[in-house]
Amino acid sequence: MRVTVRLFAGLRERAGRARVELDDVQRVGDVWPALGLGDEPAGLLYALNREYAEPSVELHDGDEVALIPPVSGGATIRTDRIDVSEVIEEVGTPEDGAIAVFVGTVRRESRGKEVLYLEYEAFEEMAHPMMQRLESELRREHALSAIAIHHRVGRVEVAEPSVVIAVSARHRAAALDACRQAIDTLKETIPLWKKEVYSDGEEWVGRGS
């Protein structure tokens, strides 16, 4: 059995060619190890005959497997202020017709109290790979061109962005749906916490806030 493997961008440069013929690979996930290019890149996706496919899918003679490298954007946990325009620039491409953006900012009032600032804390060793997996899942589910998730840790002042999510796709419905799903999933599952500091005290608030 023989399959054709197509490589793009950095993966093409890494392999030194854009197409490779492989024999005796049984499943989609066997393709990367068979290429002998080292560790599999985080966020790598596979397309079988031009449709996204899981690594467990079986291959047949004559199949084409494309290796989809991580696109522009990416999951970032950061301590500096987020520039919304820079995040948008990370995901924009001339081929897309829609960019959806969610910006979460620190509001002045919460729970009936005046907020002075927030303190965010993350279990970064766990949160970062979870955010990367979320990006990969959303790219596959919604056929996105790119997605970028930036989240602050440390002190964040009133009116400053604490999280920015930018999504690009060919059509607006996919971009909007993915953006909403990204923030909802982020708040429900990623190990990030915030402390609201008030004029008369403070309170830790967990996920989902």
C-alpha cells in the first residue's frame, strides 16, 4: 500500500520537499513517525483526502494525507498588557471573509462592590497545553483558518483586557460560533483563577466566572 504525503510551510522546509510517498503505513497517525522528522509538532493536524481526520483513521492505497502545521496565532499566557490589534493581525489572511474577536475586560463593579483591579493566576503547565488542544479542536470542528487565545496572569487594571480571542474563517457563521465556544470552554475547563480586589476587601473567584 502506498500513500502520498503533502507538507506545507515549516514542515515542507523541515522535510526539504513538498511531497513524500510512503509505503506500509496503516493509519493516519503512522505518517508522522514514518517521515523520520523528529518529535511531532504541537497542534499538528491531519487531512485525509482533503478532509480533517483523526490519527486513528485507517489508510488505503492511493490515499493522500496532508500534514497541517499550526497556523498563525496560538495559545499564550502572558503578564504584559494585551494589544488587541496585534492578536487580530495574528489570524488574518487574504483568503478569509470573517474575523471574530472576543475581548474580556476588567469592569469597575462586580458583586455590588467597586473593583480596584484583578489578579489572575494559572496552573500554566496544565493550562497552556489545554488551550493548545482547545485551539486544535476548534480549528478542526469549524474549519478555521486560524485562532489565537491570549490570557493575562498577574495584576490587570480596570478597563484592561484580561483575555482576547481572535478567530478567522472563510465565513462569519463559523468564526462567530468558534469564538463563542472558545470563551465558554475556556472559562469552564482551563485552570485559571482570578482574585477581585475591592476597595473594602478581596475575593478569589474560580473557573467559570
